[in-house]
Amino acid sequence: MALEYLKRGKPDAERAKDDAKTKAVVEATLKDIELRGDAAVRDLSAKFDNYSPASFKLSKTEINDLISSLSDRELADIKFAQEQVRNFAQAQRNSMLDIEVETLPGVILGHKNIPVQSVGCYVPGGKFPMVASAHMSIVTATVAGVPRIVACTPPFNGKPNAAVIAAMHLGGAHEIHVMGGIQAVGAMAIGTETTEPVHMLVGPGNAFVAEAKRQLFGRVGIDLFAGPTETMVIADDTVDGELCATDLLGQAEHGYNSPAVLLTNSRKLAEDTLCEIDRLLKILPTADTASVSWADYGEVILCDTYEEMLSTADDIASEHVQVMTNRDDWFLEHMTCYGALFLGARTNVSNGDKVIGTNHTLPTKKAGRYTGGLWVGKFLKTHSYQKIMTDEAATLVGEYGSRLCMLEGFVGHAEQCNVRVRRYGGINIPYGEGAPHRDVKK
């Protein structure tokens, strides 16, 4: 049967209009930062965050004072979460090996994994202080060996948030700036009088931050397009409406444009979930935000089969996918387009967001079709190298290279090969011709 929508969100055309408005605002703001530097950053911070300190960069004393304001329990919790993230990132790093192989006698090829030399880590915090985002970007960059890590986060209620700053410092940030939004990622990527530009931007953010990263890509590298959070629940009648509703609203509270989708092959579960969402929105303290996201971006889709749920899920390519069915491992085996999977009723997206150790900076807006989330490998560049150790190898490869260059019409390229064949093989090749064919068997 065709998919049946028991609830739909905003039409795609309306979402596209919102995106166009965001794009225009970001473009103008980035131009202003490029033209006016620190003055533009200060004006934007005063306008949007009501924050204009003597210096946006925190001193060591300011950092230590903020950390000391936290309780022992709060610090211990931050350190526990960072240990989980660090352990998994280190296991990932250990799987990435430099290699060197002899592909022909005397021909050595290899690659090295080299850290990006400077990274700007954005940690959201305007509505909620995103302590966990500091772990995900800064700790992971530290494990990768990035030598300069710049961290930015907006003020929270008019001042730096102590828990976020502690997480940044303990995670390994070398510079900490209290700046938010477009001005933060713009300053880190473009540079200002007081902020040296970085080579790469990472970290999640709202629609404006995500669009700023998109527009800055090319000037700097980025991790991925990580905009407003998305969540999907794939469930059958092995779970109930309360569990599904809780998992959907748990992510919808992030902002006013956070898609939350239920895919199910159970009409009863779909209807129970809708009822539970109505009930929970009456008691959820963040209902003012979550209810808007659910009204505009929430969807409940009734499917006929598990195969139809799988196909629909891969088409939507949601950032977070909570799977609660009687065949969770089947979804793990067959799903191809998503940010991260959360398998079984015992786990949930909040585990991944906050503490379990996998990274929570994940692809949104269907980017899961072509990229995974942030991980230690994003901070590493794999660079190849080659060397030829013998005259015989230089002659052999040079002869093949000469002929292949001439096949394409690249005479100058061919001469790079020919001069080695003449010098190391003693073979006379007229200038501008390819190497002779010798002992080539069809």
C-alpha cells in the first residue's frame, strides 16, 4: 500500500522559503565580518547576545574561576563523559594506520595520516548550554593530535556558562572565546584583528550556523552540514506509545525547527503515540519549543511492511534513528542512509548526545546519504607519497608513464618520464616522443 501520513509537517515549499531567508542573512553577515572584523563581531554580539566584554577570549584566570564555581559532582560527570568519548575516539584513531608498501621491486608507495593544523570548534549554547558538544569536537580533535584548537560558545544568560567552559578546557581547547552564532564561525574562519583564522570548522548549530559553515566551505574545511537536530523513531508493536512519544519530543525540544518522524507498521502504535505526545506536551517544561517543532516538523507515517519502513527511512536519511522493533539487527544490516543508529528500547538518542561515547555531531538534511558524522578521522588528512629506489624501477615505470602521457597528448608530462629513462636506463628517446615498446606481451 502507499505510505499513509497520520500527521504531516510544513510543506517542502515553506521550508525552502525559510532556508532562503537564512541564506540571505548569513551572506550579508559574513560580508560584514570580512569588511569590519572585530567591530562587526562586537556589534553582532551586542545585538543578538547582549554581550560585549573587553575581550571575547577568556584568560586563564577567568577559565579557572569558572571551573572552580562547579561542584565536584558536576566536574566528575563532565570528566566521565569525556572519558567515554576519548576512549572511543582513541579506538577509532588506532584503526587508522600509516602504510608503506613495495608495489613493484624498488617502488615504494605509502600514506601518512596528518592532523589538520588548526580547528575551530563551535559549541551551541544560546537556548541550552550544550556541554556535550564540547566533548564531541574538542576531545576528538585532541585525540587526533590537532595542534591548535579554538573553541567558541555564546554567552548563556549574559555570561559564560561555567560547565561549557570547563568541558572546553578539560577537553583540550587552546583558546576559548565567548562568541555565538554567525559571528563566531565567521571570526574563526575569516579571521579578525584578534582572532587568527583556522583551517577547519566543526560542531553543530542552529540553521544560521549551519548555513554559515556551508557558505564558508572552501575557504576552510568543515566537518559536515550539521543543522537543526532531526530524529526518527522506527517502531513496531513491541513497544508502546509512551516510549515513542518521549523519544520524539526529547529531540523536538532542541529548537523550533527540529524534525521528528515516527515510522511504524502498527496503526495502534501510531495513534497511541499521537495521544501520548498531546499528553506529554501538557507537562513538558520545554513544551513551548517542542510543541512548535512538533506542529511544524513532526510526522507520523504508517507503513505496510518492514521493508517499506526501511526504504522510507533511507529516503528521509534522518540524523538520529531510534530503532525499536523485533528485528533491530536487520535494520542495522540493511540501513544505508542515516547519521547514527540507536538500537533497541534500552538505548536512546540522549545516550549518544551526552555520554555513551559515540559522536553526536551528525549529518542533517539528507547528508547521511554521502557522509557519516564527526569522528577522529575528520581531523586527519591522509596524504600519499612515493619513492623509487632503483634505476631499474625508474626505467620500468618511466617507460610506461612516457607512453601513457603521449596517449593523452601530454608531451611535457612524457618528458618528465623520458629524462629518467635516459638517465637511469641508458635508453635514448628523442625529445617529444614516447618510450619505445619493449617486450610487451598482449
